[in-house]
Amino acid sequence: MLREQFSREKLLKMLRKMIEIRLFEERVERLYREGKIIGPTHLYFGQEAVAVGVIEALDKDDVVISTYRGHGHGVARGVPMKAILGEILGRAVGTCKGLGGSMHAPISVEHNIPLATAIVGSGLPIAVGVGLAFKYRERRNVATVFFGDGAVNTGAFHEALNLAAVWKLPVLFVCENNLYAMYTSLKNVLAAESIAARASSYGIPSYVAFGNDVLEVYETTSKALEKIRDQSGPAFIECRTYRQKGHGGYDFGTWYRAKEEIEEWMRRDPINMLTERMKAKGFITDEERKKIEEEVAAELDKVVEEVLSSPFYDYEKLPSLVYANPP
Amino acid sequence: MLREQFSREKLLKMLRKMIEIRLFEERVERLYREGKIIGPTHLYFGQEAVAVGVIEALDKDDVVISTYRGHGHGVARGVPMKAILGEILGRAVGTCKGLGGSMHAPISVEHNIPLATAIVGSGLPIAVGVGLAFKYRERRNVATVFFGDGAVNTGAFHEALNLAAVWKLPVLFVCENNLYAMYTSLKNVLAAESIAARASSYGIPSYVAFGNDVLEVYETTSKALEKIRDQSGPAFIECRTYRQKGHGGYDFGTWYRAKEEIEEWMRRDPINMLTERMKAKGFITDEERKKIEEEVAAELDKVVEEVLSSPFYDYEKLPSLVYANPP
Amino acid sequence: MATRELTYVEALNEALREEMRRDDSVIVFGEEVAAAGGVYKVTKDLLKEFGPKRVLDTPISEIAIVGAAIGAALNGLRPVAEIMFFDFVGIAFDQLVTHASKMRFMSGGQVKLPLVIRTQYSLGRSYGSQHTQFLAASLLQAPGLKIVAPATPYDAKGLLKSSIRDDDPVLFVESGALYVNRSYYGYRGPVPEEEYLIPLGKADVKRVGDDVTIVAVSRTVSEAMAAANQLEEKGVKAEVVDLRTIMPMDYETIINSVKKTNRLVVAEDSVKTGGISAEVASHVCEYAFEYLEAPIVRLNSPPMPAPQASELEKKYMVSAEKIVNAVTKLVK
Amino acid sequence: MATRELTYVEALNEALREEMRRDDSVIVFGEEVAAAGGVYKVTKDLLKEFGPKRVLDTPISEIAIVGAAIGAALNGLRPVAEIMFFDFVGIAFDQLVTHASKMRFMSGGQVKLPLVIRTQYSLGRSYGSQHTQFLAASLLQAPGLKIVAPATPYDAKGLLKSSIRDDDPVLFVESGALYVNRSYYGYRGPVPEEEYLIPLGKADVKRVGDDVTIVAVSRTVSEAMAAANQLEEKGVKAEVVDLRTIMPMDYETIINSVKKTNRLVVAEDSVKTGGISAEVASHVCEYAFEYLEAPIVRLNSPPMPAPQASELEKKYMVSAEKIVNAVTKLVK
Ligand SMILES: Cc1ncc(C[n+]2csc(CCOP(=O)(O)OP(=O)(O)O)c2C)c(N)n1
Ligand SMILES: Cc1ncc(C[n+]2csc(CCOP(=O)(O)OP(=O)(O)O)c2C)c(N)n1
Ligand SMILES: [Mg+2]
Ligand SMILES: [Mg+2]
């Protein structure tokens, strides 16, 4: 099962990223429960393989548009955890100086994440524009946009897919189908055979990947990227995955989801799945994994401490951030 | 070719309606060119078979949502031509007292046309709500909404089709695909195999009808209505037709459309097509058709005269029309 | 008859329940309103009592939610649709402004649209700039629409019931801060057991005073009441006018108060530029100029998006303290 | 150097052409802007000169048009997108208000968005209530956005060029009435051959006077200029201030004028309730109260949708006559 082309190094890198996301979110969850995070926060537990699989396959000059459930995208892209956590805790060290908060925490122009939107679906048309600029400049880069299953029913989704297809733009649409939008099961709100099938109706090459399998996500993304470059047009990936926790920090995700369903998906935990494969291949031992976890945990201890003792941004400076060219 | 089930009476009725629309629009066009109509006006020449074929198949308690290109819908539904023309000329005798104008002229609550919208695509979600009320009241009626090929690319289209399908509502979506949205050819802006195929991706039973053939439109509508009632869910008809004139009164429709294309469609004029069939069946003679035209023309002479000499609504009364329950 | 203490949320829930019992043309739909009972529990247990034909969850399709409300209202029902955050009304702006508010007028008075769109704004809850907008001022350009924004449980119930019975489209704006923040005057309050209605289009003098008029609405009424308490200690008697209905606005009550106090502070959660306060102030300046003894002060969010960090958001928002300071300067 | 007479439309077209020649990051897209050259010919022949990579027709997808402009601006271009009628901006309200205007701020100043959305409002052309809305006032709640509205060919050209070079999102609002109605002051006018720019954020005193200040914008500047002429015959010297940029507003120029004239009439095409005039009037009332010798009069469309019939629409609109009447009463 383990693809030959993945070197141990590559796999270790992906594993580590996934562990970073997991442990990062554990801290966020704890800080939330301790009342240290004020405002909403949406956790990425269980979907780590999507962020890592997609983003590892991208070029660093590709642009990523993220969402309110974007901590994992930021970590996967290498945005410093201190800056992401700083943003979640509203501090001046945050990616957005604390003006954005958890829902915009991955925004980092330096890492080519110019937007993480809190409005479901609204990132898609913006990604189309990013792709338009790439095409116009004859760059071989791709605009990648993440969104959930719930976004598929928005008008913005439709206009974006149609326009990207008509203009043949290099846009990679990545749907993280975790089966629920808040407490609503996809099957009750989507009138289509599947999300990927809906995307196909725009003539867009569409793929389904098991979103808990980071290698499958990576390979599907690579295939889609090739397609985008060959056909000079968009591609679409539906990653079937699951959020292991509730919709937001306040939700435990239980009343609207069957215990068996949750348990089944917990058994298919993306980090464990990759670990098992690597073990089978002799690429890693339990001790080595533990060591990675300890390293990451130590780093996070430091990050949490530093952020918690760091100041808020100076309110008096806010007016100067409204316009780039004030009159 | 002529379906047995159409009685002479029924065919004559449809022919007359189509002639009414045609001659009505001839007057509108003339009045526009004479500068008597101030503001926009969108003519229905060439699409008469769609309005008449669909509306004849409906029950009078079914609701119709129309558009800015709606004169034909109004005439087909039996809204008095005087009221429609009155509206187009902005007079108090108009359906909307002159407050709506040409783009809203078919609105007539009495005839179950509560809306003709000037915003492309925006009628579709409203039709969904009309259907919701029918379903809730367990009425066997249908909400019918007309829209053009251009509307298919709006976010409103997508949200409306999805919701109608998810809620299994009695909504008949009728796309008048006249191949152009303003000056833009459908093939340059639609990323789908066809409009009907796009609709199918929502699991909505979808039909294509030759929109210049009133009998085909009628039969397809009847089939769709049965489907709506059987499956208690929406249906979709794409009527392929052509506007014989330009987009609006000011446009002659020539620079962006090939002469051959226009000529080919003129040869397939919906009124002539029906006349020929009726003649073949011995249902009508040229003289009889001429007589109908003369009758309608005489009626229209009177209507035009009456409307032109009728007053505008009293401006002072307008504030009382803003709220149903003024505070 | 008896009066209980209810929260703002409970009062809203009771209003919905009573109106649904009274009139089977009232239906409720929106995101998470049915099975979940609303993300803030305003529609709690309605599904249980009224069943899935009358209480429906929707996809994330704000255009279709407002559109469906319009269509249902056109066809004999009295839909109460929810848009989860006021910000998302922006997605349905076309349906609300270019359709709902104009359909009666542009049909020459033929149609009526008895619909309610419920929504809430979350300023004060650190939700950041895409989830805290109080966009009522952006809708003042849409006459034909009514905009209602209750500040207490009592008003919430009485106004929601009236909105449902009203034959015009009503945007009913709730305050997310009043849902959850126990420290607010408007979080919990007395609500009679017996039925009552509060008329739309009428402001409410929430506190009587002679020295200055404070016009407020929604969340800022709690701030204004707190400010008035503090001012009283300093010997300043403030009159607090709660707009309650933002459109059509009850100018008469405002002007009567200003005629008495000759001083006006408007404190509300719009961004200052083109806020509701601009309409209040400019109206008074046009029609009661001679009664003014001082400039009209507008207290609003400053002209920038809302910062997310709660420390910054607090400074950004209108507060009792800011009102006290402004009044103190004004009456000096 | 030479000055020609150009129409408003020609001046806009020239601005686009010059900026596209100057900077290859400027691209143009929208409905009917390419092959047709725009339904009102503002983008005439751009396709011919700059080709289909830089001038693109879109589907009827307003959300995607504004979204694509945002994305292109994020990724190094300077898009100039067209929304055919101001009303349709409502469809893209979420993209413009909840995204474009806030993205810089909510990213902590990381991103810049050099985009222009061109649109036009058709009040005065009998297009009815769904095609005549002047929605600028609805966007005042979106600081971060700039709103520009030229009233003459000279301003149209200079402001559009500046808007394209500006690093912030600009909503550029044209007047459909000035496109077509030859009787307007702003329909045709002198435009220098040599290049010039007009700074955003600066109002323009279009006529100097001592007796009363008339603040106007876009179409109503023509009405104000006509009114000032008529008033002069009656011995009243009106100063006409054209806002030009609606947001951020140039309060200083307005206040300086009021300090001189002590009287203010605001005449603009918003619906009166919460119009731009409310912001102007309330600002002056707050910050220059002591200079006012009379109430501030706001002339707007009345609080109702626009009727379509031209006879009725004329009565509905702000006109030179209404301005003359208001000023005459004021200076009495
Ligand atoms: C336009 C819009 N409507 C509603 C919401 C409220 N909301 C936030 S997240 C969410 C569910 C989104 O589900 P999905 O797209 O599946 O993403 P997930 O949360 O599962 O990652 C909803 C309804 C929103 N943010 N934006
Ligand atoms: C949302 C929106 N965008 C743009 C327009 C301007 N417009 C009016 S009609 C039209 C073309 C519509 O084409 P189609 O839907 O095919 O209908 P047809 O005119 O061919 O009947 C456009 C772009 C509009 N009215 N509404
Ligand atoms: Mg989901
Ligand atoms: Mg068409």
C-alpha cells in the first residue's frame, strides 16, 4: 500500500506536520476550555491529512485561500505556530495582530495565504481571481481554495466553478467533506449524487480522495495539479474526512452524530494510519513517533507561554490599518 | 406531426394568444421607436410559443413568476393588454399604476403573477418559496418561474434548484434559452454540457423542448407537471428558442449574431409553424388567420388609443403604497 | 396577572411559539433552526411542538432562504426565516433590498409581503469583523422594509409577535450580546404571562429625564441605562429613548424629548459614518434645530472594521463610560 | 496645452485606455465590457487595443465578478471590474462589504487590494425601482472601501485614473443620467489633452459663494449648478461643493464652506432616510454647530422606491427647482 515514491524523509515530514497540527489544536482546545480564548474557534482534529496532503503537493508560490477552520492549513504551510496561536489569542504577535482572531489566523502573505474567510463559500470566487492573475502572468502556479461540504450549496460556489471553467483558470478547489456543516448532515441538504459529481457538471475534472489518508490526498492533489497544468483549467478534489470534535469550541459533536459513526472514524485516525504504514515499512518506531510528539509538545509549551505573556496590539494604531493609501 | 389530442378549439386558442403577443409587441416596438415609451423595454418576438405552451398547460391557480422580458407571459396568462400596455407607458391604468414599467408589466395578483423581476436569476429562489407554501398547504398547484439562459450562471439559480430539490417542492423551472444573454452567446459563458444537463445534476427531472413549437412546449410542460405531482419534487424545462429582435428596444440584435443564424430562426417562426400545422390538418385557412390578426389589431388600436390618452398616477398618493401597514 | 423574569432568548422563543400556535400560516426556517433549535436556542423545541412541516433546516443558502421567505409570503404564509449572523444578510442583500422592500410599491400596491427575517449581530462577543456587523444603517435606503431591534426581553417578545402579524417585510435584528452577557440590563427582565403586543414604529422612553436625551437601540440601550444611572449620581438627569423600530423611525418621540432636554446624544452600534445616528441627528438638526442648545453628539463604532481581540473590541464599542463622558461634556 | 470637450463617457473611456497603456497589471472585466464595449460604451474599443487577455466578458455572475477582482488584486493585478447597474452590487454585497472593505484591516494590514469596481446608477432614466438605486449610502458602513462619484467629464477622467492607481478597493460610481442626458452640465465638458490626476478624498468647490453652501455629488451637481445660476439672478450667491469622493469624506472642505456661508443644503440622490446627506448634515451639526444660522436642509429622493413612469420619476428626484426653493426659504 505504501507508495514507493514516498521517501522516508518525505513521510516523516508529513507525519510531523500532522502531529504539529494535532498537538497545536489540543492546546487551542485546552486554552478555549480554560476561558483564555475569547470568541469562536473551530478545530481541525481529524482533518490533518487533508491540509498536509494538499499543501505538501503545492509549490510554495502557489496561493492558498483558507477558512475559519484554517489553523491546520496555516501550520501545514509553515506559518509559525506562535503567530497562529498569537492570533487565536488576539495578541499583537498574531499573524493579523489580533485583529482577525481564530477564524483568520492562518492569513500570512509571506506564506501565500492572503485570506482565510469566515463566510462560508465566499473564498471560492476570490480564488478564481487569484487564478486569473496567475494565468494572465503566464505563471504555472495554482490558486488553491479549501472549503467545507456546506459551502457547496452557496451561490458563490456555483458562480466560482462556472467562471473558473469558462475562463480555464488554474484553480484547485479542495472540498473538505467532513459530512456535516455544523449539525447538519450533508445528505439532508445536498441535492446531487455527490459533491464531486456536482463539480463534474461544470466540466471540471473532479476527484474523490479518502481524506484521512495523507498519501492518497497527496497523490490526488498531484494528479489534479497536472491536470490543471495540462488542460489549463481548474480541477476539483473532494476529500472525505471527519471532524473528530464538534463544530466549534463549545460543541462536543455528539448529539447529532451517532456514537458508532464517530468511533468508526476515530479508528481511521489520519495520524495513526500514516504511522502504521510507516511502521510496516520500517520507517518509524513507536519510540520515534513519541519523540516527535515530545519535541512538538516542548515547542508548543514555549509558544503558549510566550503568547500568553505577550501584549495586545495598541488600539490607537488601528485607524492606520484601514487604508493602504489614507487620503 | 400534429398531436391528435389537440382539438381545433385548443389550437385556435393557442394560435390567437401567440398572435396577440406578436401584435402587442409590434405596437410596443413602434411606440418605443416613436419615443413614446420612456425607459427600457424588452420584446418577446420569437418566443411566443414558450409563454403560450407553458401557460396553457398550467392551472389557473398555479403561480407564475416572470421577468423583465415578460409581456408575453402576461398576455398568455390573460392579463388585459390594456393593463400591460398601460404599465409599459407608465399610466395609472397599468397593472402597477405605472410604478413598475415595462420590466414589471405582467405583475397581476389577480392572474397569479405576483412578480416579474428585473434582476436576472432572482426570481428562482422566490418561486421556491411559492412552491413551499403550496406544499405546506397540500395544494396540488405548481410555482412556475421563467428565466433566460443567462440566469443559469447566477448564484440564485444554484441555491434555488438545490433547495427546491432538497425540499421536494412543486416548482417548475422554465428556462427560455434564446442562446444569448444580451450580446453574449451562451457557449462562451456556460460551463456545462447543456442547461438541462446542469439541472439534472441536482437530481431534478429535466427536459429539453424545441421552444418554437408550441405543441412540444405544451406537451413537455404537461409531462413535467405530472412528474412534479408524482414525485412531489421540482422539474426543469429548457426551451430552445430565439429572440427575433434585439435584447432591448434600442438594440437591433445584428452585430453579435450571424445573419444566417437569424434567418434560420426566422424560418422557424413559432406562429407560422403552428399555422402550417393547423392548415395541414384543415383546422385553419390563411383567411381565417388573417381575420384573427385583424381582430387583434383592432383591439390593439383601441387599447393604444385609450392608454395614450389616459393619465399618470397621482404622485401625491405614492407614499401610501410603500407599506401595507403604515405605522 | 403574573410577570416572570425571562431572558432575551426565552422571550423570543415564547413569541415564536405563541404566534405559531395562534396562526398555522406561520412557519420557521433557516440554518440549524429545527433539529438544533437554533445556534442560540431562540427556536428551541419548535420542531418538537410544530413538526418538520413548519420548522425546517436549510442548506447554507442565504439567497434562497430570503427568496423562499418572499415566495412563501407572496403565497399566503407568514414565514419567519433566520439568517444566523447579520453579516450574512449581505449575501441576500439583493433579495431583501432590491426585492422584498420594493415589491409592494413596484406592483402598484398589489402584493403584500408578511415576512420576518430574524437575525442577530454579535458585536461584543469577539467574533471579528466578518461576524459583528450591525448593518441596519445599510438598509435605511430600502424603505418598504421595516427594521426592528429590541433591547429587552419584554420588547423582544412584544415586537416579535407584532412583526409576525405585520403585513410588511420585517428585518428583526437581535443582539448576540444580549443573548449571552448576563451583565446587560437587556439580558433578563420581566415579561407578563398574559399576551401583549408592542406596536412597530414606536420608540420607547425607557427612562425619563430633563437634562439630555440619549437615543439608543438594541445593545446600546443597556449601555445608555447604565450611563443614566451613573449620570444621576452626578446630578444629571438623562432621558433614554430606545428606538425599538429603526425604520420607519419614530421621529416624533425623539423630537419631543429633544424639545424638553435641548441636548442630544445618539449612541448605537453602527459604524459612525452613515450610521443610524446620522439619520437621527440630521433629522433633529433639520426639524428641531431651534431647540438645540448644543451640538448633537454621535457615539458609534469608529470608522473601521471591528477588531477581534476582546481587549480591542471593548475599546471599539460604545460603552456606558463613553456615554457618560460625552454627556458630561455636553451639559457642562 | 490643448483642452477638448469630451462627454462623460468619452472621458471615462480615455482614463481606462491611458491607465491600461501605462500599466499592464490593469485588466478589465464584466458583463458586456469586451466585445460590446460596455452597454454604455465606457469600455469601447478596449478589447481591440488590449486584446482578450486584458479585456474579458463574464457570465451574469456578480458574486464572481467582485470575487475575481478581489483575488486578482490579491495576486498582483489592478483589476477594473464593471457591475452594470449599481443595483446589482447588492448581489455582491458580501464580497464588497464583508470581504473587500475589511481584508486589509482584518489581516492586520498585511494585504492590499488595488481594485476598482465601476458601476452606474440610472436614476433619471425611467428604469424603475430595481435599476435606479444609488446605494452609496448603504456602503458607508464599510470603511476600508473608498467610494468615488464624479460629476463632470474632467473629474471622471482624473478620478478614475487615480482610483486605478490607488492601493485600496474603490467603488467608482458613475451616473447613467450623465451618460445620456445632454441637458446636464456634467454630460460634456473640457478635458485637457495632457495627463492629470485628481486626488481621492478631496471635495471640489465647483462654484464660490457666500450665502449658502450646497453640497452635492454625481448627478445632483448638475442640478446644483443650475440652481446656483437661478439663485444668482435672485441675488443669492450659492457655493456648490461637489463631494467627488463619498468615502472617506472630505469634511474639511464642507466645514470650511459652512463656516463662511452659515447655511447648508445637501442635495443628493440617496433616499433621504440614512442617505449621504445624513452623514454630511450630522457631521456638520456635531462639529460646526456654532456656525449654523439655520437648520440644515436635506434634499433627497423621498423615503420610497423610485417610480418608473418618467412623469413620476421627475417629481421623485432632486432637481434644480427643489434646490432653489429650499435655498430661497433658507436665506429669507
Ligand atoms: C454564508 C455563511 N452562512 C452561515 C455561516 C455560519 N456557519 C459557519 S461554519 C458553518 C458550517 C460550515 O460547514 P462546512 O462548509 O461543511 O465546513 P466545516 O465547518 O464542516 O469545516 C456555518 C453554517 C457562515 N459562516 N457563513
Ligand atoms: C443580476 C443582473 N445582472 C445583469 C443584469 C443586466 N441584464 C439584463 S437582461 C441581461 C441578459 C439576460 O439574459 P437571459 O437570462 O438569457 O435572458 P434574455 O434577455 O435572453 O431573455 C442582463 C445581463 C440584470 N438585469 N441582472
Ligand atoms: Mg463540513
Ligand atoms: Mg437569453
